[in-house]
Amino acid sequence: MQNQIRNELAEIKAWIYSSEDKYLQALKQEEAQTKAFELTKMRFEEGLINFAEFNQVKLNLENAKSNILQNRYTHYFYNLIYGYYTGN
């Protein structure tokens, strides 16, 4: 029983590190998508690209923002679980 709990806590700790990495990657992705959106917006306003291309870049930015939220709360959830079972 103790061995099983120890193994599960180690697994949760691995999930914490993994979710933190995913969150940091999502932040970088959002930064890159923001820059891409700004450039695409300028090109769209100058008439160099059509609305479909502009809209796709806008959707990519929104997906990046969504990934940040999802990964942040996944990381928070795993920390709560780990804290509950370890008393932290």
C-alpha cells in the first residue's frame, strides 16, 4: 500500500513537471502567434492578404491563448492533488 502511494505521488510529480513545461511552451507559442498576428494585421490592412488568411492567423492566436489557460489550470490541478496527499 505504501509503495503504491509512493509510486502514485512520483507519477503526479512527473505530471507537475510535464504540465509546467507545457505551460512555458504555450507562453512562447502565444508570444510568437501575437507577433505573427501583428504582422498579418498590417499586411491585411495594406491589402496584401485576404480575409481568410487573416482570420486563420487570428484563430491561431486564440488557440495559443486557450492553450495557456488549459495548461496553467492543469498544472494548478496537479499541484493541488500533490499538495493534498503530501500535506503541503
